Amino acid sequence: MSQILILDDEAAILQSLRRLLRIAPCCYGNRIYTLEVEAFTSAKAALERARHTPFDLVLTDYRMPEMDGAALLREVAERS
């Protein structure tokens, strides 16, 4: 299973990405991977979750109210 964190301040974007990742097959070679997607509209909530859960992939919007996407990625990298 692959853990994915998605962060965007627009809930409609999160719903679209979650739906896309749910229906699109994730495979490499002959292996099919199950995706576990967690979506957040708050950078602080996403960071708190990343403190306790290792994520294989982090997708983030760049412009958000609490912090920009680059700052979030730096924080996640430091904590992982």
C-alpha cells in the first residue's frame, strides 16, 4: 500500500484528485499498488498527520493561506 498526502485549500480540487487516484490503476511492471489517500485543506493539519505517518508521496498546492507548498514540503522532509 502506498500512502499519499494531498493538500489544497480548495475542497473541490481535493475531491477531484482523490476520485482520480481511486479509479486510476497504480501499477509498475506486473504489480498493482493500493493507494491510501489522505486529503487536507489545512497545512497545519497535514503537518501534524505527517509527523505520525510516513507518506510515499506529498502533493500540495503552492499558494495557500497558512504556508506555501514549498515550505510544507521542507517541513515534511525534515520530519521524515
